[in-house]
Amino acid sequence: RYDHVARHFAEQGHVVCAMDARGHGRSPGQRGWVRDYREYVDDFAAFVELVRARHAGRPLVVLGHSNGGLIAVRAVQSGLLGAARGLILTSPLIGLRAHRRAVPDPVAHALSTLVPRLPVPNGIRSEHLTHDPVLLEAHRTDRRVHKVATARWYWSMTLATRAALAEAQRVTLPLLVAQAELDPIVDPAAVAEFHERAGSSDKRLVLRQGEYHEILNETARRELFAIISDWVARLVAR
């Protein structure tokens, strides 16, 4: 469902590499399960090393969307991405909307300890993601889209979002953040606060008016592609 994104940047001469996080897509593991968020971060760091080995000499720019955005942020904050040239985040999972916070912290912590692999519906509906009817239907019929989150994943994610915000100053790479105004999943205020607190001297926040969570799949996505392309071109030109 993101092939059109890869094609856009490949046509501009960039190499585009993508991965499925564990428990997602074609990667193995229980759906919606992770023992600790650090597992995602370490997996991503290993993936980046593979990309560097295959495409040595090319400047590296990281793009992370939603949960992938949080993974990328924590990797940068942990010092695992080396000399990446820049970081792009689209609707990054820095904080959930209030109505998405399933249970109070003590309950979430207890469930994570007592029944860590317990799967529960994640509440994400196709119509929460895009106004594009074709891509909305593609999400609805994608057999690899799972609709669950485990108790341990939820608590690990919660701790990771708080750490990402608390350590925002450690992000010093050139930073481009694009957030959907009407995102029903990610809290735009949390993303704006992260951007404000980030230590990057070169940073930009783009609020996508009237759009839902998957802004790379929204009807006006070409406009966002152009913003990202110009930003990457400027980094590479340096």
C-alpha cells in the first residue's frame, strides 16, 4: 500500500528500502506483540546497517510513519543511526489521542505483567486512515493488516512515547515532521510539542489540514511528496 511512495522517490534517483517491523506484514512473530520496545529499535538499527552495506557512499535519510516514526525517533535518541543525514516523521506515534488511551496506567502495567500476550482489538478502522477511497479499500482488504495489540505492546509503546518526548532534545538531525490535523490516532499536540523541544537547529513542522492518519496515502499526497522531495534535495546538496 506504500509502493507509490517508494516509486516517487526512486524515480528521483533515490534508493528506497523498507522493512516490516516484527509482528507486522511479512515479518514473523505474534501480531501486535513485542517484549520491549527496544526490540523494534534494535531491529531497525540492524536493518539500517544492511542498507548502508548495500548502498555504501549514499547519504542516508530516514522516514518513519506512525509506529515506525516512534521507532526511528528512539533509534536516533539511542545513537544507533550513526551519521544519518536527516529524519522525516509522518504522523509519528509520539502520543495517542485521549480516547485511544485504553486503560489507566496502573491497569496497563498490571496487564502487561500478568497477561502480556493478551491480544485485544486496536480499534483502528480503515476510514480513520485516508479519504482516498481506493487506498481505503486497499487497507480494508489487505490480509496482512492485523487489528490487534497485546497488553505488553501497549505498555511498551506508552513508555516509549514518554521517553521520546522527554529526550526530544537528543534529536539534533535535520528534522521534517508532517502531521495530520484530523488524525484520530496520534495526538497532534504531542507531535507539535516534540518538534518544539527537538534539539535540531534545522527543523520544520508541516500540519496537513483536513487529513487523516496516513498522510502519505491521502488524496493530496503529491503535495506532501513534493515537500519531502525538496527537503531531501536540500540535504543531499549540502
